Amino acid sequence: MHEIAPLAAALARYRPRRYRWRHRLKRAAVAVILRETRQGAEVLLTVRAHRPGDPWSGDMAFPGGRVDAADEASASTAACRETAEEVGLTISRDDGIGRLGDRLTLDHRRRAPMVVSPFVYRQARTHTPTLNHEITATRWLPLAWLDEPDQRRTMHWQIGRVPVPMPCYDCGDGHRLWGLTLAMLDELRALA
């Protein structure tokens, strides 16, 4: 069973990877939001809406999005803003308990590199989601569920004509947890 207090202590000691040149690239940020339950820590995941041309339609992800001018180049501010916009949950830096390592990915709009920064928050109060058009549902997933080896599967992601095996979790109803979101969760779980 995972608990938030030990994770917060581990995050306080953790020195995540930060790309020094991240301010020169397009940037995005996500909010890894944890809550404590009797069964241990749970993480908030969103189900992305289906959109033509979006290769991640219907997949599970953290709330988040691009860092824009209104965020004054602060990735953590962007994570908080995007969370409020996508699921109606207000979080702030005061709710933050740490961050995970930057992830380099591809900005599919421009076919250029983009850095995604994940920030970890604790949710202290009950929240009823108010979803925008980008999100169709939310789900709280117990971190302990991810520890069960038989839950982890392999999917094949098509890169051109080449199927590339990727680790994933089938979360039911056709929703998959994989890619950057899974890599970030694996990093968080490794700290436990």
C-alpha cells in the first residue's frame, strides 16, 4: 500500500532531471494529483476526448497542457491552470509536494521537440469534477493496483508501418494507461 506522507518525503529529497535548455523549447506541464484513501494513495487520471487526428484519443492522462504567456513561463502555474480548466479542480503551489523529471517528447503540431514537466500535488478536499471538452471522464486509480505484475501488458504502437511494443495497463472500457503518463507513474512509484 502506498501512502502520501512517505512519497512526499521521498520527493523532498529527490533531484529530478531538468533539461537546462527547456526554456528554449515549447513546454507543457501536467499535474500528478494524489489523494489518501483507506486503501492507500490514489492518483487522478483523465480520459481524453476522442478527436480526429489525435493519436491519444480515449487514453488516460494527467490533467495538463501547454505553458502559455499567461503562465509567465512557469510550468507549475500552467499545470494548476490546466487542471482547473480541464476538470474544475483548483490546486496551487501550496498543494505541491514535489516534481518528477522532465520528459522530452514531440510537439505534434509543429513536429518539434517539447519538454513536459510533471508536478505532484496532494488533494486535501473532496472534489466533484467539472469537465471541459478535452476530457470525457476522470478516474482515481490506486497506486497499489499498478504494483500487481499481472495488470501490466504490452501494446503495439504504430510508427509508420513498424509496430513498436510498449508497456501499458488496460484500465477497462477500452482505456489504456501508457506512454509518458505511465513513465511518470513508474518514476513516482520507484520513489516509494
